[in-house]
Amino acid sequence: MSPPARRALIILVVGFVTLAATLGALWYLRPGPVGRLVEQAGPQIGGEFQLVDHQGRRVTAASYAGRHMLVFFGFTHCPDVCPLALGEVSVALDALGPEAAAKVQPLFVSVDPERDTPAILKDYVAAFDDRITGLTGTPEEIAAAARAYRVYYKKVPVEGALGYTMDHSAFVYLMGPDGRLEAFFTHETKGEAMAKKIRGFLAS
């Protein structure tokens, strides 16, 4: 198999696994007698974490107490899903307006601490919106945060200079000031729709 064909096959496989993980999570959270409602899943998703922000400061969930959080797990070498999600988060913040957006803290948690240092995260999130905070930590700290949010991620070896990519679930979680899950979005949710949903929780 030629190198271009192998690369295409790797991309196809990674995309399929990501899609399967996303569909599995959607099934878990969907309404109905078999699935669980968001309200039922709320206490089971989210919780305490201990990480480092893109300024190099140690932070926990308590660092954002009193604010809603938009939490997304990804990595800076992500070719499509992460840029799409962060772009829509930025659109949502603009749609909310300055006063409402100030009540929401978007967090981009790296699942690739080997490459995503605070300095790299700082430049990366700034390319989308300076209101987004990048978070990283040790592999153990990232794993603990991912478990709290029921996030799937896995290192996938690939040929070439990168050496590996990261397969991961792709949900943006809206957490309330009390730490409970209020809503979740996919990486394809439009920013305006996201803002409409967030505005409803801000008003409640």
C-alpha cells in the first residue's frame, strides 16, 4: 500500500472510531426508557479537577465557582473537530453579548499533555478567542478530569512526523455554577443555537 493510501486509511479509521464514541455517548445521554436524560446524568458528569491553565497557574473547579462553564476536551494537533468546536464556542460568546458571556467560562482541556504545554495552549486558544482558557496537567491529572466528565480519549499511532494523534469524544458540556450538567452540545452545534440554550440557563 502506498504512503498516501496508508494515510487515508488511518484518517478513515480514526474518524470511524471518533464517530462510534460520539454516537455511543449520545445513546447514553438520550431521553427514553433505555437511555438517561441529561437531568439524570447531571450528577454523574463533572466534578473536581486539578489542572494548570495556559498562564501556568494551578486551577481547580473551585477557581471558576459562581460561573457557568463550557468544558471541551481535545488537543492542539486536532485536524478538524477541535477547531470546529472552539470556533462555534467563540460564535456563541459573541452571540450572548459581553454581559452574558462574562458569566460563562469556556475551558479547553487537553487530552495530549505530552505535547500541549501551557505556552502552546495559550497560543492555540488565543487563535480562536481570548476568552477561552486552555488547561493541561500531568497524564494522571488529565485522566482524572476525563473520568469525571466521562470523556473517552486514546493515543493512536500514525506514520509521519507527528508520530501519533488522539482519538477522543467530542462534546461541549455546559456546567452550572453548582457544578451540575445543564446541557451538552456536539462539536457541530452552531454557536447561535448554543448561545440560545445557554441564555435560557442564565435567565433561570
